Amino acid sequence: MAKARETEQRLIKSRKRVRDHGEVFTPDWLVRDMCDLVAAQCADVGARFLEPACGDGNFLVEIFRRKLRAARRLVGGRNDTARFRRAAFEALTSLYGIDILPDNVAACRAALLARWEAAHGKRLRGQRQFPVYLAAARFVLERNIVLGDTLHPEGTETHPPIVFTEWRWQGDAVARAECSLADLLDDSDSLPFAALPNNAFPPVPYHALAPLSADAPPPGVRRAVEAVAPGVVQMTLDL
């Protein structure tokens, strides 16, 4: 009985969240087994993945771990080179997530950011320019891991329309274009809101992406971030 209760605690945050939102987390062993079914795609640095109910990011983090391993193989096992930094950044732009709860969104961003930073070698992390790349990574996560209701991509009274950024790589420069998920699902004719326009941005060096706003999350979000990745709490406050 005690063991069953312990397992339940690992898979849910609270009974209220299960009741209100149907929130149940997938155990790590099952995440790994499911990712094994698409192992080739997980090993493709640029292959895109969307998790429509990402929770705190257990699927996306595992996929990202495999992409980073593939990135190291691409550069001969090194993780302290500019080529690895470029591949790791491309892998980050390929991951998308949606969740209906703001603390899950913050926790997912924090977990991916922590994995991205830890993947770089000590020499790269020690470079004076590394905080610029870190800010760019946060910029990507703000646009790729979003708050929304996947069942209502056009938006509701309590959740905004879901808009994603497509990252288009041109050498070491990246262009981006914004598009609503409703448009991507080709369901815009039946939506109550006008289709969102595509906003295109010119290519820039990927480390030159605009910095994020410094709006701090509410206390509940901070607690979630501290639980998932205490080492990046201060960085995540910039999300």
C-alpha cells in the first residue's frame, strides 16, 4: 500500500490537479520506451517534436537528451566547440510544447534550459559570450514552450491563441516566422477569431536573438521551477 502511494505521488502533483485537469505524469521508464519507438527521429538534431500536453517536460527533456548526444557525435564527441554550440541550439529550436497550466510551462522551460546549459563543455561555458547564447536559448524557449489549451488552439477566455515560431536556419543565421497552431491545423475557416497573420523576421546570427523580458513569474511558478531545476531559478525568472 505504501509503495503504491509512493508511486502515485511520483505520477501526480495533487489529486485536485488530476480532478480539475486530468494531469497524470508518465513514468521515466515509459518515456524512454516510447522514445525508443522513434529512436531515429530523436537522433536527428533538426527533427521537430510537439508535445501537446507537455507537463513539466519529461518527454521533451528525454528527446532533447538524445538530440544532444547526436549533436556530440556530429562534432566528433566534443562539447566545447562552436560547432557543438550551433548544433545544440538547433536541437533546442526543434522542440515545442503546450500546457494548460503556467507552472508546468515554467518548469518545462527550466528543465530544458538546464539540460541545454549542462550539455556544453566547461570551456564554452566559461567564454565571455556564453551569457548571450544563454539569453538566446531563453528567447527560444519562451516561444516554443507556451501556455495554451491544445483542444482550443484559437484561444479561450482563459488561454491565449497558441502561436509558434518556426526557426529557419541559413548557415549560422536563423530566420523566424510566427504562425498560429490553428492555421497549422488548417482549421481556420471554422474558428471564431480571424486567422493570425504570419510575421516573418529576417535572418540574424543565432546568438543575436532579442533578450527576453524580465517579468518575474508568480510565486507558484517559482516554486515549481525550484523543484525541477534549483540551479537555474534566477535565470528562469527572466522568462
